[in-house]
Amino acid sequence: MDWINAIVQGVLLGGLYALFAAGLSLIFGVMRLVNIAHGDFIVLAAFLGLSLTTALGVNPLTVLLFVVPIMAGIGYVLQRGVLNQTLGDDILPPLLVTFGLSIIIQNGLLEIYSADPQKMNAGALETASVAVPGGLHIGVLPLLMFVVAVAVIAGLQWIFYRSALGRAFRAVSDKQDIAQLIGLNKAHVFGLAMALSLAVVGIAGVFLGIRTSFDPSIGPGRLIFGFEAVIIGGLGNLWGTLIGGIILGVSQNIGAQINPGWQLLAGHIAFLIVLAVKPRGLFPRID
Amino acid sequence: MPDPLLSTKGLDAHYGDFQALFGVDINVHPGEVIAIIGSNGAGKTTLMRSITGLLSNAPDMVTYRGDAVGGLRADLIARKGIAMVPEGRQLFQSLSVEENLVIGGQMGRKGSWDLQKIFELFPILKERRSVPATALSGGQQQMVAMGRALMSNPDLILFDEISLGLAPIIIKSIYDALPDIIGDGMSAIIVEQDIAKALSVARRVYCMQEGRISLEGRSNELSREQISAAYFGV
Amino acid sequence: MSSSRYTISRSSPASRIAATIGVILLIALVAAPWWAGRADMRLLSEIFLYLSLACLWNLLAGYAGLVSVGQQAFVGFGGYMLFALAMFAGISPLAAIPLAGLLGALIAVPVAFLIFRLRGAYFAIGTWVIAEVFRLSFAQVSSLGGGSGTSIPVGIVRSMASSRSMREATTYWLALGMAVLVLVVIYLLLRSRNGLALTAIRDSELASSSYGIDIWRHKFVVYVVTAGLTASTGALIFLQKLRISPDAAFNVNDWTAFVIFIVVIGGIGTLEGPIIGVIVFFLLRETLADLGTTYLLILGLVAIVVMLKAPKGIWGLIKARYGIELFPLSRRVVDQKSEN
């Protein structure tokens, strides 16, 4: 019974990991950029949610209405103001600039909020659960997060493959020069991609802050989970990313079931096994 | 004669230390079709890249509708109504045939060209509208590339080596379609290595050699000898 | 006759002056236990160890194009190996340092086979995962203190040298020796055929593969050598600290972020860069460290600004301006007639 429970909880946790991963996958797909500060932006969003919840006295889920657009705005400005200058044939500048950003965000948060762990309180929602056949109880909150994760992935999938914005994303990703010849401003398109990426990060951050306690130092860990989900699922495949997140979540929970110290290790090992056996991920789409 | 739609004046272009164009002057008048001919490496593609803004120049080296556009970004120049059918088609490989066409019209410029009219011109594209653009044959891909440029309803359209790598029969059908396309009062620059094809559609010809204009004149007034001298530098 | 008039030379007046100053400086540094205080020696040791980490990271990222943000894996691994060899195998710490390096190089082989499947920035994060795996694994080893870590037994420390001042001098010389060793190894590696191949790969992977250069093998060699030397440096770092824990041993800030900062500020892809960078880094640290997190904020900002505005770092600016090179690596054609 414990095992089944661990697996079910792992699947639900995988939804959160897919949210960590989706934004990372998106910007890599559009501009081959890997944002080392991605995890720190998730934590930034969590702190933003915390401050707004306290200031406005509302439920953490309500602050999503503010956090998501604010994060999107940060993403757009960051991309146009800084990151666009780093894009080119050399992979070092974007890597090192986002690495520097990661340090800035971590220490900026430390300065403002201190190193104390924080948590957002979602009230009765946190303890509510539904009974499912087999005597299992599934928390409403984890379930809600999973459903939202699936909806976000579906939404991103729709944007990427069905909307005008997605066409622009793919066109710029395919051939930057030619995309400009048909009137696409690539700096703006990249800005929108980063805005969308950080909008998803906004959702992920608020959920993270409701689910567990967080402090300024945990960003890199979230980046790594997101990255592992992307690689396990296969580059460029959003649904694959969801499956990657689930595999990661289930592995961690199974590991924890064997020995609490093995939780994170089990997730990393699952990732390394996939890397060894299928280096392009389980469902690769792009090189 | 009215003011030209597009003109370059003393246009130089550089790739790093290498100078590719030396003081190129060309004019395109409203509704006029000109051809630019020359061998490989003569600077034709560099000239196209300079006009479209993919290569940046001093502002007054390129003038469009009286505005200095030489230093403008490529997407802003496109918005002013200059479109290009690039060498080698260069379709977006992640987009379907229809998406390649639709994204060509994403600027929303007014005009007579729309998806339906492209499909009338090239019915095969309607049939294959949902397949990935790169799954088409070379000739069909060239149709998509031309359709994509037309979808923006440009005032000036640049055709860069549209016959390169295609079978003669396909080249013929594409050149047969050109008068229909350009007939609307659109201006065009046709870049070609195939001199006869270029002369058949263009009113005036510029011949390029080693980054310079070596000859210019009306298509029907130039002799074969003049052209081959300008083309091969003999 | 004209063919013999030109020769290929690497040295230049600047490099010969630098070599002379370098030798004098080295003699002075070797003699430090006789003229420097205890605190100065500790600081100098730390500078030497950071210098060798920075040179090694620069070799990876600046020359082999392998941008790693997980070098803390090998720093920590080396540290833990030193403790394990000394505590369980009774090996003297002095002998354990090269052994830790050897083991670091050995473990880097399977690691390379795994993460070389990732490209570019994903390679970088992959190295970070490896470091996390190392950290979590060592936290599971209860004989090494598990998550809270362990200290080296006093007896083992005493076995190194009889007096405290002698011990301190020994660790100081080891740190200096490590930095010199790393510089020499990298210099020789870059001057060898291997180095020429690396430069070619850095300039264009596509072109060099078409000349038949086996890119994978060259990168693999560099990765393994770097891992070994990084592990040795790590062993030395924790021999000085006398205490190790997973969080300290595999700390991304201490062993990678600062190192990257040093290389970026100094000038990536040059031998001189890390030396300049390490001096700037310690000057900043000694003056700003009291600011705590603000100091780190400033470091991050400086790194970003340098990367955007002067991607070749301080040394790149100097080189572009004066065209000098302290470590003669580039070959110059010398006209002997005008030289004579």
C-alpha cells in the first residue's frame, strides 16, 4: 500500500517538475538558450507570491493573477535588455551571464528575506483530500497542481503548434535571417519566448511555495529537476517533459520509500540511466 | 522619369576585412522589373542582403521611397514593403506548407495577395498544404518560397537565383508564372546566372563583376558580346 | 637563402622579461615561510589553490569548450579521498594527495562517457548533476560522517611534520607546488600537438573534424587530466581545512562560481587570464568580504558586465591594446635579418 501511495504521490509531484521544466524547454526550443538562473527565478516567484499573499491578505492561488504577469514582464525586459546581447555562435556568454544572474537573485533574496525557510499557507485546501478506490487518499492540492501542470503543457503545446505566436517561435528558431525578412523582429520574439517561460515559472514558483518550504538557496536544485525532466522526456517535446517529470517524481518517491536519504539520489540515478541508455531522451523531437 | 522606388548610391559592403561591394549604384522604378546578372562571387547575393537589411550599411547608401534605409533592421525594411525569395528557398522546416505561407503574411500589409490567390496560382500547394514544407520537391518548395514572399503584398520583390538547382521544365513553369505575379504594378529585382532567362522578363539589366556594376542597359539594346564581356570580364 | 631568413618563434621580449620576473617571484614565494606571517601564508595558499582551480577550469572551458559548472564534484571527491586514504588505509596525507588525483582521473572516465552525450549548456548542467550525485552519495557514507562530515584525526596531522610551523610550511609549499604544477602541465599540454588540436577545435569544430582531428578524444583527455588535477587540488584544500562535509566539499559557489568569476574577469581562453583574475578576486574579497551577500551581488554583476562588455576579460583588453603575451604560446614569424 505504501508503495502504491508513493508512486501515486510521485506522479503528482512529477506535474510540478514538468512545470519547472516547461519554461526551460520552451526557450531552448526557440533560441537554444539555457537559463542557468531558471531555478532561481522559480524561487523568486515563490517569494513574490509570499510577499503578495501577506500584503494583500489573499489566498496564495489568487496571487497567481499578479505573479504570472509580473514574472512575464521580468522575462521580457531581461531578454531584451540583457540576454539578446549574449546570443550567437558562442555558448559561453549566455551560460555565464545567466550563471551570474543566478548568483545575483540568490543573494538578492537572501538580503531581503534572509535564509529562513518560508512557506505559503493555502488554508483548508492543503489538508483536503479525496478518497479513491483501494483505500488511497489523494490530496486535493497535489491533484490540483497536477491538473494545472497538464493544462499548462497543453496550453504551451497549443501556443507552439497552433497559434501565430508559436509559428513565429518556430520560424525564428528555424532560420533567424529569413524570419526577419518576413518582418519578424527576432529580439521581440525572443523577448516573448522568455516572457512565456517566466510566466510558467511564476505558476511553478507559487505552487512550490504552497507545497513545501523554500529559501533563497534552493533554486539550483529546481533547475536540475527541470533539466532532468527535459532530458528524460527528450529535447523539444513538451508532453515528453511531463513524462520526464513523472519519471523523476516517481523515482524520487520510490527512493525515499527505501531510505529517506536516497530520495534525490534516486531521481538523479534515473536520469543518468536514461542518459546512458537513450542519450536523446525517451521521446526526442529536436537535435 | 519619376523618382526611383529603390536606389543604391555608392554602396560598399564588407564581410570583416573582405570588401564584397564597391560603390554599387542601381535604380528600380515603380512597376519596373530589373535583372542583376553575374557569375558566382560577383556580389549579387551580397547586394540582396544589403538591400534587405541583413547586412547593415550607411543609411544613405540605400534609399527606398526617398527614405534612407541603409542602416535599418531587416524586419523594419520588410515592413516597408520589400520582400525576398531567398537563394535555396530557405523554407521554415518546422512549419507546414500552409504555415510557411501564412507567416509570410503576418505583417498584415494590405494588397491583393492572400492564401486563396496563392493556391490559385500554385494549385499543388493547396493539395499539399498540411505537409511539412521540406517534404516537397524542389520546384514545389520554390513555389512556397515565392508564395511566402507574395503573402506580404510587397511593393518590391527580390528573386535570388530562383532557377538554381531546378529541372529545366520547372524553371520554365516558374518563369511562365512570373508575369502574372509581377503584373500588378509590383517592382522586382531578379538575380540570375541564367542570362537568357533574366533578359526574357526584365526591362533593364545590371551586370556585376567582382563587386562592381560592369554594365547596365535596356535588355533589348545590349548585345551578346557586351554582356559576355561584362559577365566574364574578357 | 631567403627561406632560412624566417624562423618560427614563440618567445618575445615581453615573455622573456615575464619569465625572469616569474623566476624571481617564485624564489621569493618559496621562501615565504621565512618572511611571511601565519595569516599571510594561509591567504597565499588559498590564492595558489584558487589559481590552480581557475587555470584548470579555464583549460576546460576556454580551450576545450567544455563549460562545466560541476567541477566541485572533483574538488569534493579529492578531499574525501584524502580523508578516506589517510583514515582507513593509513596512507600519509602527502602520499594521499597524488593518489586522490589519480582516483579523481579514474572516476572521471565513466563520468565523461555519460555526460559527453550532452552538448553545450546541457553539458554544463549535466556536470552539476554529477556533482550532486557525488554530494548525496558521500552524505550516505556514515564512516565519513554522513551528512555532517568529519575531521581528520590529530594523529594523522601530526604524522606530517613534527612542529606546527613545519606543518604549515609544508601545506604552504604543497599549495604553491600545486599551482606551479598545474601551470606547467597546462602550458606543456597547450604547446604540444594536443594543444594545437585544441586551439583548432576551439576555433572551429566543424573544420577541425574535417582535418581528421578526433574531437571527442581530445576533449576526453583534457576532461580526465583536469579532473585528476582538480581532485588533487581538492585534497590539498581539505588537508588545510582539516574538516570535510558534503556541503562544504561539493559547494557550487566556492569551487565553481568563484572560479568562473576569476577566469571571466581575468580573460577566458588565455593562460594569463586566471592569474590576473585571481589577483582581482582576492583584492575584491579582502576589501569587500565584510559586506556579505552584497559582496556576492557585486561579483555576479561584475561578471555579467565583463561578459557583455569585455568578453575577453582584463587580459583580453591588455592584449588587444599592447599585443603582449607573457606565456609564449602563439607562434610568430621572425625575420632573422631584422632581428639581428
